[in-house]
Amino acid sequence: MQIQLDKKLHFVISLLLVFIFFLLTQNIILSANITLLIGFLKEIYDKYFGTGFSWADIIANIIGIVIGSLLIGGLLYVY
């Protein structure tokens, strides 16, 4: 089964946002929470003005956030 392009974009954008917010805040937990909030707000927007709320998109966001956070944690551990 192919993963939809939309889910891939949610994953990649969430991963990148975690990195960007970490660079701005220097706090993994805060950057993950901000990114998760943005994902939920985007889905709420989609519910009223777009294609509808999607839990699959939220899951893709969470996977991107977790992997991004793990990468940041790994980089901090190495350096």
C-alpha cells in the first residue's frame, strides 16, 4: 500500500518544524508541543474550510514529531 503524498508532507513538515522550533527555543518538549498544536490547528481549519479533519494526518504529524525529537536528542547526545 502506498502512503499518500499528503501524509508524507505532514510527516516531513512536522519533522522540519520540530527542528526549526528547537533552534528557536532550545527546548525539545516545547518545540514538539508547538508543532503538535500547529498540526491540530491545521486540521481544525481543514474541518471547517478544507477537506475535513483527518486523524491520519495527525498520526503522520506525531510520527514526524517523534522522529524529529529523537534525531535532535541523538545529536545533542553526540555533541
